[in-house]
Amino acid sequence: MALKFLGIWPNTPDDGSPTIWLDDTTGDLIIQSWTADEETVRQAREVGSVPGHSTDVPDHESVIRLPANMLQFIPRVDREANRGNSGT
């Protein structure tokens, strides 16, 4: 695995800022960002995802809040060739 730096929160202080890297072996995004507050997690559980899927967050996962201005650093890929489990 080799990570490629993609971007950091604009006008960032010295530490603790949202950052995005790309794993150039797998294409995965590695994201450091703010942990979502309990209200956000509660709302995500209410909305859910796909029918029949648990709304609990497993211990090995986290809910993060990615600021909208960080979307500029996320690489765009061909959506048809790389469709994930969107539930649709």
C-alpha cells in the first residue's frame, strides 16, 4: 500500500484537520475528519440505508462528518464501471 495525499481542509491550523489520501493499490480513500456527533448518528440510524440492513455502527467502523469543501479532493471515477452497494 502506498498512500497519495489528495488534500487538507483549507486554511488549516497545525493539527486536527480533515485530510484525504488515496491508496494507490486499491483505490480506497483514507479520510481523517471530525467524528459525527450523537445527533447526526441518531439521524443516520433513523434514515437507514438499504432495507434489512442494520443501522448500528459496528465497532470497526466510524461515522465521520466530511466538510462539503473537502469534496473537491475526492477523485471522480466512471460510475458505471465502479458501482458499489448503493442499495439501488
